[in-house]
Amino acid sequence: MSIAYLDGAYLPLEEAKISPLDRGFLFGDGIYEVVPSYAGNMVGFAPHIARMKNGLAAVGINLDWSEADWADLCNRLIKENGAGNLGIYLHVSRGADTKRFHGFPENIAPTVFAFAFEIAPPPVADKALVHSYKVSTDRDLRWERCHIKSTALLGNVLHFQQGYKQGHGETLLFNANNELTEASACNAFIVKDGIVSTPPLDNQLLPGITRHIVLDVLRQDGTIPVEERTVTMDEVASADEVWITSSSKEIAPVIEIDGVAVGNGEVGDVWLAAQALYTAGKFNY
Ligand code: PLP
């Protein structure tokens, strides 16, 4: 049984209960994070917490927690839940009101909820072992604040489901100008002629921690050029490799898009090199 945290108490997940008037429940009025942890070692803890603080500030939720407070919570959940391959889910909503009203209530305390769930073992840099993805595409119909990691994920859920119902593991999203934004729960990269490219950070995509680590380890290594720039639908269609990245997937190769093979349809050499660098460097973040 998983041990969760809710508003100051550690308790079995099944016993954690919130008010139906919690604004996270009524409006999706909250911010969340998922921090991966392997054998008790978290990846990207500080940048995850920094992103959470940015998100809370962006939506005006005042929670006076330091990075050390979050570290205590995460370490306790790791201890309580067995220190295996864990995703640590952190969630702060604006809190429970006494009525349903859109305006921010005054003097309510944010609801803080967290739990740990099992994730797959981290991918290894091995073409034969990696889980590759077949994906769909869709016009990105989410809101224009995708840089905020909001718990209001219905737009993402609908895009994910569109691919999932076709047997696909993700959906790549393109804006009205046919430019790649990201995927429903991942950032996206292409490789062409040995150059790795990913869309620049703006309001159309989440500033992924995995994206950040991938760019950083590649730049530090210096052998594979990387670019943050607009990536068009045509470039995705003619890419040699396409990757999706997230905290639980790390770098996942995409081998088919809408039923059409990416490149030669096989996991690529640049993925292999990038995942090896990621594996070697990820615990430095
Ligand atoms: N983009 C979206 C929409 C996501 O939901 C996620 C992760 O949940 C990501 C990108 C990847 O972010 P990270 O690498 O921080 O897990």
C-alpha cells in the first residue's frame, strides 16, 4: 500500500480525502510536479521544485515552502514507499473554499498532496532493449499557458486519448502554423543530419526538466550539435530520428508517426549516444 502525504499527515493513499469544494477538484486550480527517483536518488529535484515555485507564482498560489521542505517530503515518501523506481507526485491546489466562486478566495490555505507511484526502470542506452514509440499527430488545441504545469490537464488528456485509442503511446502536437509544440505529456525533439533540434521555450510548451537535462548533457559533451528553434511539420516528417522526453521516459525514440516510419524505422544512433550521456549525467541534476 502506498503512503501518501496530505496537508501535514502521512497516511495510506486510500485514506487521503479532500473536500469536493477544493478548487483543484472544481477548477483544476493547482500546480503539480512528478520527480523521478531510482533507488532513493532523485533526478532533477532542484529544477523540478524551481518549476513548481514558478508555476505557483504564475497563478498566485501562496505556499511558503522552501526547497528543504520539499526535500523532506520527497525523502520521507521514498523511505515509506520502498525506494524502488518511483515517480513522486507533488500537487498544490489553491485550497478548499466554502462555495463555488471563480475569484480567488482570501485566507484559505493551499492543499498540499503528494504520493509515490511505481515507474518503469530507467531506459538503458541499448537499441535492443529500449521501448520505442508509435505516435499520432494532432493540432494543438490546448490553452496558451502551456508553460505552466497546471493540474488542469483535460486538453492534454484529450490529445493523449486521441493517439491512445489508435494504439499509440503519444500524440505529437502542432500549432496553427504547422510548427511542432510538444506531445501531450512529453517534450519533442528531431534529429536531422546529426543535428538535434527542439522547439524553443515559450507559452506553447512545458519547460521540461528532461528536455533541459538532455540539452545540457549534449552541450557539455559537445560532439552532437543542438538547436532550440522552430521545428515544422515537414521537418518532423522528414527527420532521421524523433524523440519524446519526460521524467519517467527519459529519452524515448519514436519510430512511427501516423503509421509512417521515422527515418529508416529503426531506433537511431544519435538516440543511443544521447541516452548514454543522459544516463551518465542525470544524477548531477
Ligand atoms: N510536456 C508536458 C505537457 C508534460 O506533461 C510533461 C511531463 O509531464 C513534459 C512535457 C515533460 O516534462 P518533464 O521532462 O519535466 O517530465
